Amino acid sequence: MSERPLNVGLIGGGGGAFIVQPHQRAIHFDGTRRVTVAALHPDPEVAQAEAAAWEYPLKGYDSYDDLIKQEAAKPLGERIDYALIVTPNHVHFDPAIKCVQAGIPVFCEKPLTLNIDEAKQLVDAVKEKNVPFAVSHTYLGHWTSRFARFIVKSGLLGDVRWVDSYYLQGWLAARTEDSGNAQAEWRVDPKKSGASLCGGDIGTHALMQLRYVTGLDVTRVQAHLETFVGGRSLDDHFTTYVELSNGGRGLVRASQIAIGHKNDLGIEINGTKGSLVWRQEFPEELTIRLPDQPDRTYFRGSVSANDGFLKDLPEELMAEPNIPPGHPEAFHDAFARLHRCFEQDVRAYNDGKPFECDGSKYANIDDGYMGMAFIQASVKSSQEGNVWVNMDC
Amino acid sequence: MSERPLNVGLIGGGGGAFIVQPHQRAIHFDGTRRVTVAALHPDPEVAQAEAAAWEYPLKGYDSYDDLIKQEAAKPLGERIDYALIVTPNHVHFDPAIKCVQAGIPVFCEKPLTLNIDEAKQLVDAVKEKNVPFAVSHTYLGHWTSRFARFIVKSGLLGDVRWVDSYYLQGWLAARTEDSGNAQAEWRVDPKKSGASLCGGDIGTHALMQLRYVTGLDVTRVQAHLETFVGGRSLDDHFTTYVELSNGGRGLVRASQIAIGHKNDLGIEINGTKGSLVWRQEFPEELTIRLPDQPDRTYFRGSVSANDGFLKDLPEELMAEPNIPPGHPEAFHDAFARLHRCFEQDVRAYNDGKPFECDGSKYANIDDGYMGMAFIQASVKSSQEGNVWVNMDC
Amino acid sequence: MSERPLNVGLIGGGGGAFIVQPHQRAIHFDGTRRVTVAALHPDPEVAQAEAAAWEYPLKGYDSYDDLIKQEAAKPLGERIDYALIVTPNHVHFDPAIKCVQAGIPVFCEKPLTLNIDEAKQLVDAVKEKNVPFAVSHTYLGHWTSRFARFIVKSGLLGDVRWVDSYYLQGWLAARTEDSGNAQAEWRVDPKKSGASLCGGDIGTHALMQLRYVTGLDVTRVQAHLETFVGGRSLDDHFTTYVELSNGGRGLVRASQIAIGHKNDLGIEINGTKGSLVWRQEFPEELTIRLPDQPDRTYFRGSVSANDGFLKDLPEELMAEPNIPPGHPEAFHDAFARLHRCFEQDVRAYNDGKPFECDGSKYANIDDGYMGMAFIQASVKSSQEGNVWVNMDC
Amino acid sequence: MSERPLNVGLIGGGGGAFIVQPHQRAIHFDGTRRVTVAALHPDPEVAQAEAAAWEYPLKGYDSYDDLIKQEAAKPLGERIDYALIVTPNHVHFDPAIKCVQAGIPVFCEKPLTLNIDEAKQLVDAVKEKNVPFAVSHTYLGHWTSRFARFIVKSGLLGDVRWVDSYYLQGWLAARTEDSGNAQAEWRVDPKKSGASLCGGDIGTHALMQLRYVTGLDVTRVQAHLETFVGGRSLDDHFTTYVELSNGGRGLVRASQIAIGHKNDLGIEINGTKGSLVWRQEFPEELTIRLPDQPDRTYFRGSVSANDGFLKDLPEELMAEPNIPPGHPEAFHDAFARLHRCFEQDVRAYNDGKPFECDGSKYANIDDGYMGMAFIQASVKSSQEGNVWVNMDC
């Protein structure tokens, strides 16, 4: 029997914000989730006006406090099943912890919070209430990210020696913040963005991709936060040399001044037995390089368990609702896969089952916390002369 | 003020059909359209069982006849706003013409009908009733297809001399029809597929891409329909040398036995002043080649009207709801763009405005007809010894 | 013991001709061959002046007649060991047959002669005298061309169904012949170029690549010779649909009006078991596509006999003097490989051994003849309304 | 008037050494240089036996001491015009300084010497005697390297902010030194290789590419020399974060354990106005990325001074003896360009003109010294805990 679509509430997203658009498409993608309510803006009048003019009917709230309070009071089936938090970084913590305390599952944009102290409180709250909580690391949602994780885990590459995880953009190469770009404005402001601009915004994605695909943690960092564009107080270029929990090494690096790079997240892994290369801008492909073999480029949808190299390819991975190869998936498909997985956990939660999340389907609260710890350690390293700093500093 | 979402009815799509999935995602994508009813299968019991088990709640009809009759009887706002026809080729005509006669807009899979006679009747009906009608040529929906069309029209490439439009797949290189693949089974059957397998299924896409991007018609063809896999009565490989309405020449070619090609639709245009290259599997890119210039590779989202080469870039093109460059769009985004454009025409139709469609937003009934004429001329050419045959043969 | 370097005589090559430069580099490449004499120009004064100003010391002859007569009269070791003919097409036959009759081995530019009658005479002369004779189909000299030929022969791709062999350039898209380009001037002149410009100049390369890699012959053609640039009497665009000797089909196509294509020779083969893709502009790579396998991209120098797919990889192929992978080979390396192989046959001939050439190392006189037959059949097909014409018409 | 070819003497190169082969091809490439003598091996008997069996006639010397002494005693025109030193690293200094002192120009493999002290002595000797001296940084010889240098100098990219210069290989990912690979054996031996394996062998190339293309010096380094393969005493993976002389920053990094990378030298430059990307394995291409422009990919041979972006393109650069675009140049072409430029300086030296070399044509003795200083600073940084170390430490 068909089940009713889940109801989602937006917190933030007004004012022409970019990231709320792909989230909505991902929510609606499967027909099994829908946005029903929203607190779009800190100003109640703006919030209501935007809600009334939204592309589809939506109940507008004056504030996220109202939204949380009133929704939590409704019975299951009428209330929202989860909240999506797409506010600037400094307004993640407050609505997130309030949702959690009200028992409302949360899908939260990254970085998790403004600083590590907020992150700690939030981790504690989530664990205490055991409410489904996802951090929006979109790129885990690519089928090829899942496949890369499987390949490393399968041992095909041997032990990981070296990882180069990078995220390069060019959109802040000039003073974009002076040209009326709202996102640029708040991102360069330490009060809204946190202690690191480039590291916080996109370096955390590069870290997450490394951690997700390799299954390894970063234990120490030696960081260089650079500010190339005059008049900024935060980094617009970010490089860390890292130690991994298995003794391997790597680079986690990011840039917002690399003109010509649009959204160039990628990872290369060199193991004792082989290498793996993946780039987000070409998300249908993944190349494996093994000694004595030509380059092996896999395409989503045409991976075969019978190729003689992939052992015990999980049925679950292959069964993912997919379109055939050559009908490319991309950004919205990845986003939708995250919301689809979160939906399953929310439905189980609605049924009274305990929430369990090992981070294999989407980034969880621990992943969010590690992102904040990484920023804190990197900022400290850079400020103290690019010295080595432990992640639990 | 927000408007109610449009209601869409599915005709066909049960039994694990592939193409109904991307259509549903595209319909739901924006939150402004939703599937509400369906006649999923020719067997009423199956139709009802599948509807009851659908991923989201859906009213099931016993048959498309029932669906059309009952929906047409409902008032606007309650009835479906348009029907999506995703049945095999031989079941396009009947539901399509019945919808049209009932005043229900239609979004129909290609090829338009089983043969040219059906196509002629359908064209007449659509023109008489003036009901919104779209043919599902997905790949027009890529932003880069729109951009390619603009570039040719702008004169940047001069006059079109030569076009190579191709669509290469490998999924029928072996006897896929014997392995339980339902789509392969009906596609190799002339009663369900029509007079051409490869030409009808994908050659028509290559033709449409040529016609859409260049704005030219094919006037004559010299065709080779080959059957490489034993036991088939239809072509699995298709090549036409064509004359264009401006005196240019080209190839429109397709294959289903090209192992390794997944869904490789592409086009290259050589004009008197420059060339253009585009491939569907990398739908974010488009390369222009001009004398005295290096290769110029544009990426969706980072095209600038100030590059000194693009004159009078339409605001409408640039304003399309988009995600930033590097957050790649792909198959579902193209599909969604078609439904989004069709939605606009359906809303106008609901408001009593006359339907006008010049084919610039999605393929219209005339485009569907040209596809059928192309198949007929190609089959005739091939059967008569690969001679030249006029399109209006 | 080291052997003396072979002596090579140039016939043609003065006046800034392009192709004589890479030939000289290829001759000198290994230190085992050197250019010693030359008849550079039809005008004796020019010929002597150019010889005197040559980049390195060179004995200049007034004419190729003088060169052939005087060199043939010298004892082995002092005379030239072979002649390189790099004149325009209409001056291939005369020096070539005179060399052959004088017992001087010949390395001749393609197309072999101006027309099929000359070609027949030359074939007869070469077979009667049994003198080493090579036709300069450069691209066979790429290691990856050799590798491609091995792969087809090994059966890895099954039976060849379809071949697309193409050679695309853009340098004649405008009236280059009016801008002082000497090569363009003679190439557009039927008296110097022969019955086909585009087909003769580069279509023959595409044909040769098909024949060399697949080991198949073309048996019938249906051709379209187009002239897109006004004022020309010869084709600048050339497309043939061909039948192969095993019953397969293919395209052999060429263009000189495809702006942006520099020297884009490439081939794709679709067999019953797999496909192969190769492009001359990226001559270090070759991609194999097999069902159930990801794309397998081989790089020259890192091919392993232990990859589980390559059976009985010939030692000879692997032993070729090579630089390690990633130190790319390119045009001059291919050219040098041809001269290196020809050197071996010339040394054997000098030692009195009978000349045997199966076309596996470089194009032989039969290959040259097939090129001329292909041009003749294609021209006839095109002139008679694009009808089917047998190769032995 | 033609001039006699220059005579070149080989020092080292016996025993199947890799690098002597491309050098010989590069020397012979143009017909204006030739190898005439050689001291191929430290063992006189081996040296003579190898010389006698060389691919072409060659005078063999018992030792490089003999070669230098006896050649220096011959008159100009009979003696060697320059020596090529292709011994292992620890045998660079002695023959190099002896040649210099004997007035014989030297083309020397990199790294210049075994350590910085030797390098200093050699610099002094070269400057005192003012003898032509080249260090074999092959990759400067690519036309696209020259073009990249021009582009940076022209100001098209603005000021250099960030450079990522890398050189990745995988051939030492396993214990290659145990498998009979002679090059691997000496490279892992500190007595023959110097204080850094990976940094010395290929990190110096990455440094040189950075210095050559940007015209900037590295002033400080923070280095990580890693040894991933057990049983080695030297680094097989090398990463430095560097400060540039204009205040910019960058990475100079290298690996020999990156399985699948063959010879992957590349550079990316991010300036205030644009970016540049180049890779050695695709040496015909160079991509420029500017705001408001699509990616601009230049191909050697089809660069036009009229493209509106390249100001004052030097005639000298465009006049370089080249083959047309699409007839790709590669490794040997780059090597030949270096020897061709060195030939010009040697001919001038032979004519008694003072030797002047600004490093724009090939790497000079100062470049060689900077490579040694870079290794020394990097080793020190890594040993002292990855601290910042000045280049003139």
C-alpha cells in the first residue's frame, strides 16, 4: 500500500537563497516527500510575504520558533515529519537544537554550527533525544561516491597511503561581496560564517568526502589559511597536510580564488594495490588504476558484478533506483538520494523504531562535529605558524 | 500568489517501465505539478493493483478509456490538467487522439505513432482542437541544447554546411530480447515498434536534435537500415545521408549494437564561419570552434553575455531557473525543463488562451510528424536499394 | 658490430614543403639513417640553390632523373639505399617507376599515383623487380595502431560488424588556395591532385587505417563527394558508406571544411563481442569496451600481457624501441617507426635477400593500389548519383 | 651555406640506460647534430664492447677522463662540440667540471649534482670559464611551456597568487628495486641519488616548471618527505608548501607511489585575472580560464596572434620549426627543441662569442643550482618537523 508523503518544513530559504532550490527539488523528486510549511525569513512580514508568493502553496510562519512550537504540537501525519535548515551558518544551532528538543528530525546545512562549542551541545542533544539528524554533505549522495566507498572497503586498492581531496572554486577571486551577492556578503563575515570562510564552506566537504570514501579519520593537521583578496578577514584559500588514522597522509585543500574552477570537488586515493580517481563535476564516472591493468573507467549504471574485480558488490548498491547508464545523474539526483535515505529513517522513527545511523547513507551528527573540529584545528595550526595540531585540540 | 499544482494523469507506465520514472521525477521536480491518477496497465486488475502499491497515493483507473472519460467530466482544478502517455509505440495513437478530442492536453512519448497515417490523423485532430500537445524529445530540454540553438541562430557559425547528428547505444548488441528485458521484447516486434527499431527509437532523437539546433529541415534521405543481430526483423543499426533545407548535407545515424556506447547522442555542426560540438552524456558543456580562436568550451551557468562573441543573448535563456555552474544538471533537469515549459502552456490553456507552440520550448505535434515522415522515407530508401527518397514521399 | 647508416635521397621537398620536414626527422631519428642527396625542385637552379642552403650538408642534383641515374651507378655503400618521394601527387609515378626499374628502393608519399592506370603499372614494376617499396601511411606507425591491429586479430572484439573511420580537418574551409598557401594551391588542382581532393588526400588515410586495423577489405562503396567552398572543381568533403569483405559495413569519411578539426583521424570498431576506439591526435591511448567491463583505456608503454584480456601478445610488439609510458610518443615517433621498419627490409635487400612485405609494418604497394581503386570507385559512385560501385569497377 | 653538423660525446648511457635514448634521438632529430664518441661505462672493457655494438658507428673511450682529455686536444671541427652527461646523479659533478675546465660545453642531466657543495663549485667553474652549460629539464622544451611562460609574462593572468606544480608517478609503488630494474636500484641508494629520491628525481622538475613558467622564485618551503614503501631510506613521496618571490604561495609536489600515474607533470596557475592549466602528458594543449570567458583551450600550431587576447606574441615563438596542428609533438620534440637551442649557443661559442643564457631557452647552471638548494631546504624542513626553511638555508 502507498504511504502518505512526508511533510517537510523549511527553516530559512527566503530572499533568493541558492541552496533552498536544490533541496526542494530533491524533496519533491520521488513524489513521497513534500514541503508544506516554512519560516523563510527572520522578519515576520517578509517571511509571510514570501510564503504567500511561493511557487506552490505553503503555510508561512512568522519565525522558526513559531514553526517549531506549532508543528510539534500537531499530531503525526499533520505536523512536519522533518525540518530542513538552510539558514546562514550562525543560525544553524538555535533552530536545530530546538527541533531536536521538540522531537522533530532535522536535515541541516553544513558546516554544522558556528563553532565547536555549539557543535558539542548539539551532538549531546541529538544523542540524548535520538532524533534523526542529517548534515547536508550533498556529494555523498552520488552513486559513484557510494561505489568509491565500496571499492576502498573491498580492499581492491590495498591500504590507503595517500589521499588528495580538494574543492576548488573561483567565485570569490574578486570582491564578489561588493557586487550585491547576498551569499558572498554573509560568507565573508566571521560573525555569520565562523572562523574560516573557505575551510568552513567547502574545505569541510573535501574532508567529508575523504572520510566517507576511505572510512578513515584525520588525526592531525598542518594548515595554511590564506587571504588573497584584500579587505577580507577570513581565508579564501585553504590547504591542510593531514595525517590519517591508519598512518596514511594526505591533502585536504580548497580554494575560492581559483578562477575557472566552478565547483571542482574531487578525490584521488593511492593505495598499496591501486588508485581511484573521482570528480564531482563528472559524477557518472569513477576510474580505478591497478598495476598490470589499463585504466578502468566505470560509469554509473553499467557496473557489473561479473567484471572479475568487484567482489561481493552489495545488492543494495546495485538496486538503488536509477536511470540507465548514459542518462546522466547529477547534482539533484545526489541530493535526492540523501533525502530518500533520510526519509526511510524518519519513517522508521515515526513508527517508533530507535534511530540508528552509521553515516553510510548520509552525513550524521558525528560527521558534522568532525567538520567543526577540523576547522578549529586548522585555524589554530595556521594562526600558530602552520604547526601540527591534533584534531582533538 | 501561489497557484495550485497541476494534476497529471499517467497513461501506461506500469510493469516496471523505465521511462515513467524520469517523467514522474520531472513532473514533481518543481513542486508545481503532481501525478494524481493513472491507468497503468491494459489489464484492469493489474492496473488497480499497481496503482494501490504505487510509491505515493494515486487514483487508479481500469483503463485509459475510463481515465479519459471520467477525468474529462470533472471540473477544472479537480480533473487532470494533462495526460502523460508512456505506453509502447503502438498504443500512442489511440489514447492521444481520445485525450485531444476530450480537450485534455497531452505529453506523449516518441515516436509519435506507429505509422504515418496515424500521425496525420493526430496532427489534424490537434490542430482542429488546438489542445496543448508535446512530444517527449527529452534532449531539447538541456540548457545547452537551447544555447546551441541560439548560437546557430545568432549567425556565429555562418551558414550550416554539414551536420553529423548521431545516437549510439550498445544495449541490443546481443539478443537482449531473449533475456527477459520487457522493453527489448516489444521494441524488436514490428507490430509494437513500427517499421523501424533503431531509427524509430533513437534515430528520431538524432533527427530532432538536428532540426532543433539548426532550425533546418531534412528534405531527402539516402538510408541504410542494417540488422546485425540474427533473428530480428527490424533494423538495429541505422544510417542516413541527408539533404538539408538550406542545401547543406549531413548524417543522421544511430546504432544499438555499438558496445560501450551507453546513450551517446551528440551533434556536430560545421558552418562557413565555425563549428559547434555537443554531447548529451556531458550535457553541461558546449564547444565552439572559430578560426583564429582556441577551442571555446562553455559551461552551463557560466556563460556570459560579455564574452565578445555572443550577441543579443536572450534574457529568457539566461533567466532559466538554474543551479550555479559546477553543480551539474543532467537527464532529470532536461526532462523537468520540458514539463515546466509545457506547464506554462497548459496554465494558459486553462485560462482560455489559444495554444501556440513554435517548437522552441519542446517538440510539438509537427515535430512528431516529421519524425514519422523521416522513418517512412528511410525505410523506403533502404528497401529500394539505398536510393534517394524525398521526405514527403 | 655497428653497421653504417643507410643513405637516403630526397626527391622533392624544396620550396618549404611541409611533409619533407617530418620525414627527415624520422630518417635521422635513430642515427642509423641519413639524408645524403636530394633533387629538391623541378627547376635545376632552384634545386641546387636550395641544396646549398640546406640545414645540413647535402649533395644537390639538378633533377630526379640525374639523381636516379647517377646514384644507381654508384656501388652499394656509396649510393643511396632508398629514395624518399615527397613531390605533389602528379609527380609520384615517374620518379617512383624509374627508381624501381633502377633497383632503388622507394618510400613514396600517398596517394600512390595520379590515377589507377599509373598505379597498375607501378604495381607491376614493383612486383617484377621485387624492390622494397613503402607508401607513406604515417598513422600505421603509431604503436597504438599496431596494438589495435593485434587486438582485432586476437578475436577480443569478435567479428567486426561496423567501422567508422574518419579523417577531419578544417584548413580548407575558406579559400586557402587564394592566400598563398602552396600546398593548398596544388591540392585543389585536378591535374596535380587527381580526381579527388579530400578523398585522395585524407580519405585514403581513413581507408588505410580501416584496412590495417581490421585486416578487412572494402568491397563496395556508395559515395558522396561534396564541394562546399565555391570555385573549386574537386571535393572538399567526402563520405562513403562501405561494405567490408566479411559482410560488415562502415563509413569511411573525410572533411577539409570541418573548422576546428586539426588532423582528426580516428577509428571506431564495433564487433560482436566488443568495441575499440582510437584517435590519432591522442596517439598514446586506445580504449576497449567490453560487455560487463568498465571502459579499458590502454596507454602505450604500460600495456601488460598479464591483464587477463590480451592473449598471446607478440613479444615483437612489446619489444619495439620505446620510451616509458607518460613520455608521450607522437607524430615523429610514428614516422620514425615506419622508416625503421623499412630500413630493416632495405638492409636485407642490400644483403641479397628477396623482399617480402605483408603490410604489417608499413603500407606496401598493394595498399597504395587499393587507395587508388577506392578513389576511382568513390568518384564514379558520386558522379553516377551516389549509387553502389564495386571496388574493382 | 649549410654548416657541418655538431659533434656530441656521450658520457654515460651504457647498460641499457633509459634517458640516453631520447637524448640521442633529440640530438639526431634535425640532421645538424650527431653523436660521434662515447664513454659509456665505468668499466673500460664494457665501455668499449658497448661502443662497438652501438646502433651506429661510434668511437668508444675507456673512460670519461680519456674522452675529455683527448677530445679537448683535437682542433675545433674534429673534436666534440659538446658533451652529454647521462650518468647517475653521483657521477654528474666530476665529468661536468672537467669538461667545463677543458672548455667543452656540457648538456647535463638533472639533478645537477649529488649535493649543494658540488653544485656551488660547478656554478663557480661555469661562470669563470663561461662555457655553455645546459641542465636537462626536458619539459621546458614543449612549445606549450614556452607559450605558458609568455602568457604569464604578458600579464593576461594578472599577478600570480597560487601555483600547483606536481609530478606524479607510480613506478616505485612496490619494491621495484628488487626486480632487477637498474634505474630503481641506484635511485633508492642515497650515495648515488643524493639526499632525496622523489624530490631530487622529479620534484626538481616540478620546481623548474614553476620557475620557468611563472618567472618567480621559491623563497621558503615547508616540506614533507614521506617513505611509503618499506625498506627504503629515501623519500618516495614529496610535498612542499612554498612561498614565492612575489608573495604568492603554492604547492610543489611529487610522488612515485601514485599507481596509475605514468609521468604526470602538470601545473596550474591562479592569478588575479585568470588561470592557466597545462599537463605534460597532453603537451599539445594549454587552457586559459578568464572571468566572463568560456574555457579557452589552445593547441600548438593553431595559436593565432589575432585572437584578441594574446598581445605582442613574439614572432620568434611562432616561427619555431613546427609541424602543423594535429600532427602532435611530444617528448622527443621537446627534447630536440632544447638541443636545438643549445646548438645555437654552442655554435656562437665556437665562433668566439661570449656565452649568455637567460634561461628562456633551456635550464641553465643557475636553474640547476636552485634545484639543489630546493632539495637541501626541503630535506632540512622535513627532518626538523616540517618547519619553514628558507631556500638559502
